[in-house]
Amino acid sequence: MLVQQHLSPLRAALNAKVRAGVRPIGRSARSLKSNAFSTSTSMRTKTQTQTQQRFLIGAGIALAVPTYLYLNRAHLDSDAQPDKVHSDVPDKVHSTQDGKTGAVAGVKKISSKEILDKKDGEEVWVVIEGEVYDMTEFLDEHPGGREIIENNRSKDVTYIFKPRHPSDQLEAENIPPSVRHLGQLTVESQEERDALKVKVSKDEEEENDRIQRKREEIEEKGLGTIVNMRDFEKAAEDMCSKVAWAYYASAADDEITKEDNNSDYKNIRFRPRVLRPVKEADASTKILGYDSKIPLWISPAAMAKLGHPLGEVNLTRGAHSSGIIQCISSFASCSIEEITAARAPGQPLFFQLYVNSKRHLAKEVITKINRLGLNAILLTVDAPVGGKRERDIRAKGAFEAPKTEAFDKQGETKGVAEAIFSAVDPDLNWKDLKWLREQTELPIIIKGVQTVEDAVMAYKNGADGVILSNHGGRQLDTTQTGLSTLLEIRKHAPFLLRPEYRIPTGPNPQLIANPEKLYPDPPSTEKSLDRKFSIFVDGGIWRGSDAVKALCLGADAVGVGRGFLFAQTVGGQQGVEHAVKIFESEILLTMRLLGANKVQDLRPSMVEVMDSQHHHPHP
């Protein structure tokens, strides 16, 4: 195994982009367009090599290779560190003594003819970034199924692989042991170069052109036309492939809960206090003890590279420059190492944890989280199995091979989501919280609580807080929303809230008697919990006013997932920064119009919960 300093070309390319940053969007950027945003459509006619750089017809099926599974499947059946390639074959990267990548004496060369000769044999070879790999023994381990590899055997699959995997995936320590690196590709003729290409369908040609035109339009006009988060959503749909959009937008079954997550906020009405000095307003707060410019964080959302080449790195850098906190998804398309490398000194990062059914693998992930200095663990508990996300399933199925005996052996059609959850422990239970606590000293927040009973269980079992969430409506349809669970806690277990938020919503007798006060004092009989217990709400937050409503009802802060995925899809790091500015301006505007100067001024008396059918105050 080569030492870690032998960086892959893929990782080096990403690191160079991260160091350089994302160039400005807008008219001043016309002559500065980078590959992170666009590749001119005229490039298709420049050279045969450049025409290879297109998304390929089989890409949809390969979506189900998330970081968490792919990096850990290498160790599923062994605690040992096996050789990742044959000892007589160099590992991954070949550098000359002066540090430049290139031909090196002793590096095995694999001719294009030799690769093409494997098209009908027993061995399955592919090319990635000019390197040749034998995938034969990995076929049945591939989380996305063996078909995507078999359908593209003896092909250069770089642009299927690259947008969906961490740029350090092919480093020696990350390659699954069943994948054999054979050597460097040498192309002997133009005919063979053409034969290595995967044919691109007319539909995909048109899709790529559509995405390209939209990217150029955004670069030309800038982000000034994006005035709210729904604008990001609309723009992102035009900048995603059909499969990528199906994954981002999909929800469970009839997608009722996905819609309810936001529509529930419409049943909360504000009660503004007027003639209050609101020239100065401050939306900053602390989240788990860390400063945040607004009471909102970036929730974990997977596979950001499907929308933009830099993926989660955009979220990390945008979070830092905007002064908010990012939570890294277990299924990020960038590795934890890549993300933390893009992290600024002192920047807080949280990590969403799915517990692998192989506990030693879960322990490895937690050890890495501790070693890299992350700041909190969000234990996801609402996805012991993947929900039925029909948009995702249909889009994936549209790219499948014809239904043959191979399909019958595979079983039912699965989308990205179902493949992702194949290694998650479905038997995880409250007793395991003690085990997790033994692995780390970090705050542990239970993500995916949907009932007051489980919020109480989280407190009793030593969790540091809960995130009231239904996984963006992507798991069980017609379940409670994060907001409705918060209302349930207010009614049945108000002791979990901070004392000042245990009072009723609507008109308050204390304020009627003393109307000069902005908010009432908490009852003297109310006592704080014996330890801090945070309550966050996630899902359906599309407006700053939604966030303010949740805070008035007792939430410490809120999370936004899809919205930031869409923002980074449209504008990379600048998109993230623009999204934060939108939320900040809306939160501050709402606070001022309510008569509040700071987040701590927000109280239940500033809102009223309406009956959703009759639009009168809920009893």
C-alpha cells in the first residue's frame, strides 16, 4: 500500500478547486467561467477526448454508492487491513521524482486492446481517470447493484463515477479489497479510444444541453433573480439530471407529509406588537454552545455532488463564510476528510450518524469523527429501513437494463434510497444510546423524533437534545410534522421546554394587565431541567418566518436540508451564501414586524395556533 501522500489526480483536482475558491457569478465572470460551473457546449466538437466528459446513460443506477457504505463495505467481513492490490502492481497514483504525474518505470501499462478484449470474458474491467480496475470480485458488493458495472464493462466510466464518489475514493486506504488496480491505460488507436466510450442517448444529450444552458444563464445573470428559497428550488430542477432531481425531490408514497411539513406553518398566525423600537435587530444565537449568525443550520442532506462538482465542500465553505453551522450527512458524496480539509480553523461541524449493523464499522466511523474534531453527533433514528420513494424508484428504473433473469435475481426495483439503507442497523434501540455514549464525549442529539413519548425517552436516556423531524417526508407518509410534534410536546410534556416557553400561545393575562411588557415572565413555580436539553425542528422551513414561528413555540433553532442542496446546485458556495442572506433578511424582517429585537425576545404569546379547518384559535 502506498503512503497517503500519494494523492490521486481526482483528489488533487478537487483540492486545487477548493484552494482557488468558486469564481464570482455574474457579468464580471463571463471570461472566468470555471469547470466547476460549466463546460462550453462547443467543446463537444473540439476533440474526441473532451467528448468523453459527459454524463453517461447508466449514471442513474450508480447513484446508490453513498460515501458511508462505499468506504466501509471494504471491511464488511474482516477487521484486518488486507492488501488492496496485488503486490506487483503499483497502488493508484504514479508520480515522477519531480512530483509530476506521468509515466514511471515499473508501472504496469494496460493497453486499450487488452481492456476491450475483456468485454465478453469472465473478468470485468473498467477505466477510471486513466487507471484500470478489475471489478469482478466487487460486483456483488456494489451497493448500487452489479448491473451498472456489468453494463459498462470495458468502458471508461470516469464520468459515471466521479460526480457520485468522494475524490479520495480511489486512495489506497479507501479502495475495497475486492477491487484490483491493474495499472495505467495506454490507448493505441483512435478507434480503440472511441470503443472505450459509453454511448450517450439522444435524451441525455438534450438533458446535458439543458443543464449547460441553465448554468450559463445563471453565470450571465447572477443570483439577483433568486429572491426566496423556492426560487432556488425552481432553478435547481433545471440544473439537475432527471435521476438527480428524483432523488433530491422524492418523498415517501404520496408525498403528503412532505407537503404538510411546510403547510403546517400556515396554521400559525403571528401576533405583532407595534410601536416598539426595532431599528436594531440581531438574529444571532448559539446552537449547542456554538455561535451562529441566525438560528438555522444546514441539515444533513446526501449526495450534493449530484448538483455541483464540489458538492458538500460548497456547504462547508459557505457555512463558514456566512457564520452558520453545517451538519455532514453520513451519505455525503465527499468524504469526511475532504470536508474537514475545507473547514476553516475553529469552524464547528456536526455529523449525522447512521449506525451500521456491523458495530465495529460504526465504531470506526465514530473514532474518525472524534479524531477529526467534529463537534456533535446527530443520531438518525427515523430510518431503520428506507422509505418507499417512488420518484426515486421510477427514475432509477428508467436507466435499468431490460428485465432478464439477472433482474429477477436482483429482486424488486430499488431506488437510491433503498440501496443506501442496506447497511443501516434496523435493530437499533434505546439501549444502544449507552453504547454510543461510551464511544464519544460529543453531544448526542436524537434526529427523527416524531412523538412526545420519544422526546421524553430521549431525555430519560441521556441524550443532549432532539431534532423533531420526519426525514423530509421521505420515510413514513402521513406521519407527524416536526412542527406538530413540537405542539404535542408543548401540550403533554412542556417540562422539556425552557421555562419561558411553557406558557400558552395567544393573549396572555399577564401582558393584558401589563401591556408595556413585550413578553410575560415565566411562572415562578416553573423550574429548569436538571441539565440542558435542546429541541430543534427540521423539515418544511422555506421562509425565515417559518423559523421564527418554530422559535416562538420553543425550538432552539431549525434545520434546512433540501433548500441548501438546491442553493449549492445553482450557485455553489455563492449559492449557499445567498441562501443564508435570504433567510437572515427574512428572519430579521419578521422579528422587527413582531416587535422583537433579538432571538431571545421571541415568545409563545407572539403567535396563535389556528384550527386548520376553521381558521380560529386552537383550543
